[in-house]
Amino acid sequence: MVQQQRGLRVGWNEERLPPAEETVGRGCQRGLADFRETSRVRVAPNMGQLTQVHARMPHPIGEIDVQLVKRGGKLTANVELPAGITGEFEWAGAKKPLASGKNHSAF
């Protein structure tokens, strides 16, 4: 799934897990059949003329928070990922890994 919001593009891979069956009362019912486990994201901003971006993106496991500031051709990025999520940040051909929690990068 990929979503774009005012110069910020965040994407993640979705993997379907097999249906989980659980016994409830008189028989079997499906439970959590559509639960999606996603563990990696890619943040690749295209800010155009913008000098600042603050965006929040919903994710199946939690919220992704991105704050970007561009000054003098340099970019400062603060990205916060939910627990269990990792990924990469890409800017002008350079890539940096993202870990769960708070990440700070300067390009």
C-alpha cells in the first residue's frame, strides 16, 4: 500500500497471514482472518518547493510520524515508527535505515 500526502510518500508491503481459526461455543469461526503483518516501510519525500513537512500516516500496526526541514540544500528528518516496524529513508539517492521508535537523519 502506498499513500501520498503533500510531498510525502510512505509505502509498505502487505503480507496476508493464513486465517486463524478459533473454537467459539458451538463451532468454529474465523478470527483475525484479515490481520495483516507489515514490518518494513519506505519513506521517500518529494518536497518540491516546500521547506517543512510534518505528516502522520496510519499503518496497520500504529502511526508513522515524519517531520522534515529543508534548509540550504540540506534535509533534516525525524521519523517515528511503531514498535516492530523498520524500514528505510531515501533522499536524493541516499538511503538510511529506519529502526522502530525515533529516528533522526541529516542529509
